Amino acid sequence: MERRTFLVGTGAAALVAGFGPHVLAQQPEKTKILLGVGGKPLLYYLPLTIAERKNFFKEEGLDVEINDLAGGARSLQSLIGGSVDVVTGAYEHTIRMQAKGQDIRAVVELGRFPAIVIAVRKDKAGEIKSAADLKGRKIGVTAPGSSTMLTVQYAMVKAGLRPNDASFIGVGGGAGAVAAMKKGEIDAISHLDPVIAKLEADGDIQVLIDTRTESGTSTLFGGSNPAACLYTKKEFIDRNPVTMQRLVNAFMKSLKWIEKASPEEIADTVPPEYHLGDKPLYLAAVKNSKEAYSRDGIVSPQGMASVMDMLKQLDPELQNAQVDLAATFDDRFVKKAAI
């Protein structure tokens, strides 16, 4: 009798969570998953690398093939085109797609702050003292249309400029970005660690805006501003609820591990090439960015509103868009995975 009561209660809990009894099945509907990401070595996507390297996906019975693409915008295109199943990318992509009538939803928040740094080349620091001085400048971003580009555009608009008052140059997510700054190909950069940490350590840049911390994020956005997340099409979620739960479980394990891990443990876990040839520098970058990772995997309503406000200011197509922000994040899987 006790066992029967337990089973009934467990099934009811699953129904209440909105999944239905099939979620209790042992096997995910789809075990081979194609995941798109734009710039995997960046600390912005550390939860993905940790989930891969610590075998959290395998523990959940999943074989995740990671396609590292040239920036977040390319990852989104791959999802829409059907060449990947899910994406680790910027939360703002879900809002953009919802506004276009495409039901793309985040299922777990990976970064609660953007962790994007806007900096100028050291020899230009006397001329470029704030975002208002970026007019007419060449600014390096991971890729056109990426969150690094949106963040610097937002800073420019807040400073009284127009979003397109500068030239934006895609410099990629790794050594190419460092080289572009060192060669003088760009005047400023909007980027992430470890690229920023490398340029800082070498004395190549002067930081203007830093959203790796809560205070820096609040200064620019007025509050939290969700960054990296795992997102996919609603139809994929509906067809594969067990698979989605397993994916979210893996990412939640990763977030919990990162929260407790030391920078040294993190540096020893990622591929050595992620250190950009300087492990002490990578350790410093991890210390700078640890505050930015999500603690609970939940995108808050305030964070949703903050991103929506940014997009309305930058994209004329979104100025009058009516987007149901609640539809951009499906919290059922995180709530079920939380420990």
C-alpha cells in the first residue's frame, strides 16, 4: 500500500508540474542532441564546457554534439534552419523570435549578468573616455548581431548616440579578437573573458563599462540582465520533455559545480587551449566572472523586462512589439531539477 501511494503521489507531482506521466519514463525521447554555441571557449559559456567535461550530459543519458559557430547570431540561425536542436546563447534571442511569431523559449538561465566588458585601445583612452565618444569608431564584437554588439549599442544610445553611429567588426571569440586589438584594427572592443582579461593583463585596453559584476550591470541596465541560457523551439520541448529535463539537469549540475569550485579547479577542467597560453591569466578571468553565473537557473521577470527595454531602444522593429515575456522562459524543468 505504501509503495502504491508513493507511485500515485509521484505521478501526480509530475502532472502538476505540467509534464504528464510520460516524463517518468527511463529513456529520453532523443538521446543524440545537436547543440549550437557561438564562441564556446568564452567564459560566457563556461556552464556548457563544464557540463561536457564533467560528463554531466552522459550521466543524463545524452550524447550532445557541440557545434561551435561564429557568434550567437549564427547559432540562432542554425536553430531556425533546423541544423541544431538546441542553443546555448543570449536570452534576448528568445524575445526577438517571439516578436517575429517564432516560439523560441529558454529553459535554464546560465548567466545572470552579461559579463561583457566595453573597453578602448590604450592609446585611444585620452580621446574615448565614455560611450559618448564611440561615435565613428571601429568597435570589435564577437559577431554582428551578437549580444556583445547589442550591449555596446545600448551603452551608446544611453550616452545620446544612435545605435549605428559606429562601425562594428566581427573579431570572433578567441585569439583573433586579441590580435585585432593588438594590431590596431579596432579602436574599442565589446567582449568577454578570457579575451578581456588577456588584453587587460597586457596593458592593451582601458575599461569603460564592466558587466561582469552586479554593480556594473546595474549601472548600465538599472538591474539584472539575463545573459546566456539554453533555448530551443517550443515544438522541440513539447516533443521531447524527458530529453529537455535531462539537458536542464546537466546544466543545473554544472551551475552548482561552478558555484562551489575554485578558479583553479575550473581552469584544470576546461581544455588547456582555453587559457590562451596563460593559465594565471585565465584564473584571474574566472575570478572576475564567477559572480555572473546564475545561482538558480531562473530568468526573473525583472530581468526579462530589462532585456525587453534594451531591445526596444535598439531595434525599431521591436519598439511597438507586443511580446508575452512569460512565454520566453519555460521554468518547469529548472523547478524539477532544483536540489
